[in-house]
Amino acid sequence: MKTKQDEKMNLLEEYMQEMKKQPYAESQLIGILHKAQELYGYLPEDVMEAIAYGMNIPAARIWGVASFYHYFNLEPVGKYTLSLCLGTACYVKGAGKILDRMREYLNVDVGQTTEDRLFTLQEARCLGACGLAPVLMVNDRIYGKLTPDSTIELLDKLKKDAK
Ligand code: FES
């Protein structure tokens, strides 16, 4: 019987086969790592090894690329990934204060996951929604025009919804 893990690996392998038809470029590797993160939620070590093997690229190179870009997660993430934008427009409109409140409320620092595995706190540089600054992305959804209070209300709501 096929497990979910097998299915994910099959999907990743299919994706790599497609990528292999094109001349190798770093952007393809980034695309593959994105696909892997979409499937697994982060980049487990054995998955990166499978990519190295499948694409015939040294594992150290994969690791180097994955750790260079901040949007790749090398550790398991929470149910909600909170990416707070600290780009100029958001920062000017108070993103720094929001970050302080989030850190305090969640009791984690940027890059960390709460003990209950509900939230992972991340920072981002311009999410392309400057008109809505300050902006927070929760998984794939954007929330804008936030204040420290409305952000905590949002986190409270997400917490309740997760129960
Ligand atoms: S600076 Fe935050 S969305 Fe552009």
C-alpha cells in the first residue's frame, strides 16, 4: 500500500523528471526546492538527498541553496506560517511594533515555531502588497492594514479555529 510519503516522493520525482528535460540552471533547482517545500511543508534532509541523487547535483550544493534563501524552511513548521513583512513600506507603518507584539504573544523569535506547533514566525521583505501596509501573510493569505492589536486578534482567531 502506498503511503502519503510515497505519494509525495512520486510527485517530487515526476516534477524532477520534467525539470531534467531542460538545461540545468540554478532557477530549476530553486523550483524543485519550492515544489518539495509545497509537498512537505519544509525541506527534510532525506528529501534534499533525494533531490541531490535525482538531479545529480552534490548534496552540499542543495544544502547551500536551501540555506541561502530565507523562504526555505529546514525545520518542520507550524500549522500557520506567519510571514510578517519588514519591507520599507510596512516598516514605516509600524511592522516593527507588530513584530515585537507577535514575539511576545507567541513567545518565539523569528525563525522559530511555537511549542504547540501552531505558529511559525518568519519575516519577509516586501510581499508586493505595499498599498496594504503593514502586511502579514498567513500561509498563502495576505492580511493588511494591521495594527499590533488587530494582529493579536487575528492570531487569537487562528488559534480558536485550529481547535
Ligand atoms: S513593503 Fe511590505 S508589502 Fe511591500
